[in-house]
Amino acid sequence: MRQLLAVLTREEEALRTAEEAEILATAREKEEILTRLAAWQPPPGSPPEEASVAPALPADLKRRVALQAARNRALLEAALEAIQEFLQLLSPPGPGLYAPEGRLYPRGGGSLVHRQA
């Protein structure tokens, strides 16, 4: 679990600096760690309370991993929102209304690219 926290911390830094290779590397590491955690089995003859990984982990460590994961998710959501806004700026304006002199008045929303008549 401490490995997962370290990977999540590295992922946050990679997200902040937009290091694509590091983002992809941390995603692979997270997948490997989570696969190992999911496949974890208690040693034979261990008490039933050790049947799950979760109770064996310190509450503080679980809380820190959850907080770091939430921070990273918020960074990703903000990045995706910025990308979507940028893509909207690049899209052509939708159909608008023509004035009697033949000029087009586009409906709301803007575009970085406008046709000149």
C-alpha cells in the first residue's frame, strides 16, 4: 500500500508537469500494484480477520491513499475540462441567422476561426 501511495504521489507530479511518459508509467505501476492487492491471499491457517487486506492496513495509510487518489482524479477532471473547452473554441460556429443584408449572425459560442464575407 505504501508503494501505491508513492506511485500516486509521482502521478500527481507528472499530471502537474504534463509528463506524458511518466503519467503512462505510473498508470502501469498502479495497475500492477492493484492486481497484486486483488490477488492477495492470507497465509494458510491465519485468523479470519486477516482474510482481507483492508483491515491489516493502518487507517492513516488508507486515508492518505484515498486523499491522493482524489487529488489526482480532480487534476485529471480539470485537465479534461480544459481540453474540452479548447476543442469548443476550435470548432466552427453552428448555423446562425441571416440578416436582410445577407450577413450571418451565429448563435452563441465562439470560435477561433471565423469566415470573412
